[in-house]
Amino acid sequence: MESPRTLQSAILFFSDEQRSIDTVARMRWIDGVVRCPFCDATGAYWIKTQKRWKCRECREQFSVKVKTVFEDSPISLSKWLPCLWMLANCKNGVSSWEIHRSLGVSQKTAWFMLHRLRLGIQAPQPQFKMGGSGSEVEVDETFIGAKAKNMHRARKLRWQQERNKIPNSQSTRMTNERTYGKTPVMGILDRTERKVRANVIPAVKRETLQEQILNQVERGTTIYTDDAVSYEKALSKDYVHAVVNHLNRYVDGRVHTNGLENFWSLLKRSLHGSYVAVEPFHLHRYVDEQAFRYNNRATRDNPLTDSDRFLLALSQVTGKRLTYAELTGKVGDDGTTPVPF
Ligand SMILES: [Zn+2]
């Protein structure tokens, strides 16, 4: 059977349990060598009747799900994998109700599956800074949440207490009426790499914004923001900083934050269209989920397909975090080329 290209063929393909196991195993053990999840020994043998391996060293048995987000779940991979396919590929996100209807699991189960999978594709702690001398980065914030008048009383109170802790001198547009009671999300977009990093930020303070930039962006980078006040101090020294001119956006065609605005609109569409009431506490998972789709979207240099995106997501939920180049075998520092499916 041909490897799946569409959701429909993925559902068919993964309805075969052995094929599902093989797919997860190949993404999990890229070099094709099965390693015991308990003692890391190789040379485990396959027990066909159990659909498990047995380790020759520690004598433990393990299925392909052990030590992945699928662990301890009674749900079969024939449901998990199409669910991951939808999460990785539905541009505007997917709700537990859609999973419930498409895959025939209860809505509660679907909710649990999506949360686990989101955990798996959460952005890792970045290992390097973005930008560099000569490159351009957009920085912007957005605010997610209900309008103050629709807010629950307890939440409104909590918000007011938080806001009162911030001295007036440090207030930014994050503390004004338009953004009252909402959760701030900050984004940094590297125009050359065409990748975004977005984080839910805990404190509505100017320092937080500046700290994020100092921690995540190389000095010497050209930074575009559309809010001068929040950034000016920290940026003038270490970065080339240009502020979007809202009266005349076309003064300089490069000074804009349109890339991030595009990302925000995708994020908001997925939150409003598909998800019911996301609590601030959970918001970072949805932000990471959208960043995963955005950073792995098809571009001229990276012509990813739905199938590629699914495999990248699968490599993350099994703990491997392949890049597209590694996935397609363009780069392989250990000389191996993964064979998906
Ligand atoms: Zn072992």
C-alpha cells in the first residue's frame, strides 16, 4: 500500500496495526536499531504474538509506545496517528469535537489525545539566538483572551492585582484598556530563516520584553517593532532598531511587522475557530502548536508535504526532533537516511 498523502489515506494506512507500529518505530529509532527504553541495550527481539520487544539485557518487555506520549494509553495507534496527522496539518487547528467525529473516539478522549500530542510538539528550549549582523527580525506582541466586560469576576480580580504590582513608569501598551485582562504573547520572527518563536509572557512589564530580545536575538540584528516605547532603551545600544511608522507604512518597505501579524492572525483563527475558551494556563501549548505548523509550512526552499509535516511531528512526540533536512536525508551527520513509512 502506498504511503499516505491525505488524511483519508492516512486513516486507511494506519488502520493496519503493524504498519502503525513500523512507522512509529522508524521515527523513534532512526538508524533502524531498536534500543531498550529501560537500559538502552540493543539486540531486543520481537515477540510477534505480543507485538512487543523483549530486551536481552534487562529482560523487560516494551511496546513501541513505551516512553513516548503514547505510553500507558489504551487508545490504539490507528487512532493516535491520524489524530497527529490532523494536528500537524490542519492550518487552523483542530478541535476535540472534530477528532471525536472523524475518528470515532469520545470527545473527552479526543481532548486528552490532543493535549498529549501538543505536549509532544511543544517548542524545545532554544539552543541558539536568532538573527545576527545583517539579518532582520520582527518583534511584536499580541493579546489573547476575552474582553474585560465578559471576564469572570475572579479572573478580573486576579488581573487587577497583577496589574497593580506594576509601577506606572513601567507600564506599556500592555496595561492599557484595549489589552485589559488579556494574556500577552510575544513573537520574534526571523525573516531570513522564516521561523517564528512565540512565548506567552508572564509579566506585563517593559523589562520582560527587553529581556526576551536580549536572550533570543543576536546583537547587531536589525529589529523591527511597531511600538517604540516598550523597546527603545535596550535596543538602541545593541541592535539596529526601526519602528514601524503607522502614519506612513510605505516610507520604508522593509520596516514592518507583517510577517508576525500573519502569524497572529493564524493563531487567533485557530483559537477562535476551533477551540473553546483557552485558559491562559494552557495557552502556551496552543501557541507552540501554531508555531510548529508555521515553522514547518511549505516554502520554496522547504517544499514540505502533509506527510513530511506528520513525520516531523511524529519525530517530536517520540523525542527525536528531526529537522526537515534530516527527514528528507539531505543532511545526515551520522550518514543515515531515515526511511519514513
Ligand atoms: Zn533493557
